[in-house]
Amino acid sequence: MHNAEESAVVDLFPLAVDEHTRIFTQSTRGEFIEYLRNRFSPKPGRDAADRLLKGSEGPAKPLMLYAADIVKKRDHFVLSPEQRVAYNQVMNAVEDARRAKLRWVVAVTGGPGSGKSAVALQLLSDLGARGITASIATGSQSFTQSLRRFAGGGNGRPQQLFQYFNSFVEDKGPRQIVLLCDEAHRLRTTSRLHFSQKHLETGRPQIEELVNAAYVPVFLLDEHQVVRPDEVGSLAAIRGYADAEGLAFTHVHLSEQFRCGGSDLYDQWVRDLLGLPLNDPARTPGAWPGDERFEVTLAGTPAEMEAILREKMRMGYSARISAGFCWPWSKPVDDRLVPDIRINGWERPWNVKGERKVGNAPAQSFWALAEGGFDQVGCVYTAQGFEFDWAGVIIGPDLVARSGYLRTKRDGNRDPKVSARSVEDPKFNLLVRNTYKVLLTRGLAGVVIYAVDDETREFLAELIK
């Protein structure tokens, strides 16, 4: 609409809800030109095609490390069309909030690698450049602390930029324009605070506290990553609260793979393997069809898994091993981690539990990225939200193959919150499957899988040729 002013067609902006719908006006002519430039090259593509065909694959830069350049405005993400829709929905809602004090709730859903965190980080950077108050909040200590250390380092105000979901219990109304709630599947029923701050707890639903904290609360989530009984983040819950409060609501789903590496085909295969979503007859385990962008390897022993991953690290790739919560988790003895995970002569400790290094082992929040983390095995709580070039996954005795399907076993699980009697069987079943969904989808270039149970290894060997 080359002759239209934005103020005259503001009601049309909410209609741009997918990557095939973009609205440009007289005042966004520059954006329109940039949009076209991003899709058309002034030069023939022969040379670029030759370089692509002759190029070699190398390690991808982890999003957490790339994030520092984004927040400090030294670089920017080239967002996909889908991500640009989500980005624009937030920006349009911000304009409504600033102009008319209208409040919008935005939900962005997508699987691992779809770029939810990339959208959040780019929004944080661009909103800050415009002088618009915004911050990112998460429900994960490891993820938040890593954002503060790696993305916020040197910024001078990382604690204000990167907060927790329970940081807003005292808010009586919007304190900022935008609140980007990443990993929103980890929303809790209510906020729980450190014992020294218990008196501040309100008992209000956490989603209410977050929505009230900003004019435009944005929730970025993957419903297949709910891994604890008290996590209630879902699209239905967010939409339901917005509707009940009479707030405008919009939802954008990211279906494309944004990672440099990663595989939509593999993500689909994992969901079929684990039967997610539950009760979907179309979700049945099938043979790994192969994908030249992603490698799936089955190890015969955990020592073989470790050897494969150490070789990848020698080649310059990042790697970590994580496991289902199926072994005890001991406190350090004489300032040394206890090798609780023992499998046929191979033994390793869990990652550090706490924010203090133990020997050469990094603190819990930095296991995924700091030097020394490979020598411990991570759990879902330290791996969730992070990515590695290569992921090693130990499937414990809480998930076993029987009669052609994977079954969950309560007596094989050692997570006190998940295996508690108060957690009913259907919920336990879902949480264990979601846990392995998270662990199996941390890799950018490939995954190495080892299953403790003999029959499960045989089952997987039939699927992974």
C-alpha cells in the first residue's frame, strides 16, 4: 500500500499472521526494499552455487555465544519468513501499546531448533535500540545464568535484561513494554521464592504475574518440553488467560528448522519413536530414514559413545553427554564429584549440583558451555535450552522397548519430583517421554544414543541401520 500511512491501516496489521502475508506502507518503503533485497540477488547465482557445492561442513556457533553479539548490536540474525512474522506481530503490538495503551498477549510455538530464542534475542536487541523497555525471562536457572554470563557479559545490566519467571511477584501493573518469556513451557502454577523471600509470594497464578508485568508479554514455548509435574506452560493455558482477561491474543507457529544444522526429519523421527503427542495413532516408531544434514549413531557401550564424541571434539565440534534421571545424585566427597552413573565398568558423575565449581567441573548453570563440562553427565534440567554440535544420550531403565514400542517404567526413574506417588501414571508417562525428547534433540550435527536395557538396544539397532 504505497500511498497509505500506517495510522490509516493499523487495523490490518493483525491480519499478517503467517510468512505469506506482509504489509508495507508509505512509511515502511525502506523495509519493503530490504525485504525484496533479502529475497533477490542482483547477481547471477552460479558462483554462489559453486562455492556451496565445494564448501565443507564445520562446527556451528552455539546460539548462546552468538547471542552476545546480538545483544551488543554487533550482529543480527537473518530471520526466516516465519520468524519475521512473529517478530512483526510483537513490533505491531508494541506500537499499539505505545499509541493507545492497548495490551497484547503473543504466543510463539515451535519445536527445537525453530528459532524461538533467536526471535527473542533479536527483539530484545532491536527494542533496546529504540529505547523501548524489554527483558527476557525464563524458568530455568541454567539458561538464565548462561544468558547473563555469555549474552549479557560486559553489558553492565545483565540482571535487568535476563530475569526469572518468579521475578515479577511484586508487580501490580506493567513495569515495562515487552516481556519475552522464553522456555515458557516451564511456567509454574505459582511462583516459589527463596526461603528468605517467602513473605513476598502472592499465590497468584504465575501466568497472571507475567502477563501483568508488561503491556506486551510474549510467550515462546514447545509443549513437548514440559518435564516436571509443576510445569503448566501450554498454548491453551496462555490463550485461555488472555481471553478471560479480555486481552488481545495472537499466536504464531514456527515450523521451519532455523539451526545451522539440525534436521526436521530427525525431529519427526524422535516424536514418532517416543509416541508424541500421546494417543496419536500416527505416531509409531519407524526406521531412521537418514538425512545428509544429520547423523544418528547407536553405541554398543557408553565407553564407545564417549570415544565417538571425544573424536568429534578433537575435530573442533562441541559435545556433551546427558542421561535420563535414573541414577542417584550424591553430594561431593572431599571436594570431588561422586561417579554415580555406573554402567558395566564405565562410570561418570552427574554435573555439579549448585553454583560452585567442584574441582575442574563447572557450576551447574555453566555445564553446557564451560570448559570441563564434558567430563560430567548432564540431566534434562541442565541440558534443556542448550544446543551442542553433537549430543550423546544415555537412555536409562525408565524407558524400555517392549513388543515394538517404548514403555516407561516408574521403578527405573530416580527423579524425586517425577517418580513421586503423587504423580499419576499418565503424567509420569508423558514427563519421561518429554525428557528424552529434550535430550535427543540437543544436537546440531548428530546424536549418539546408548540404551542401558539390552532389549531396547536391539530394538533401536533395528531402526538405526
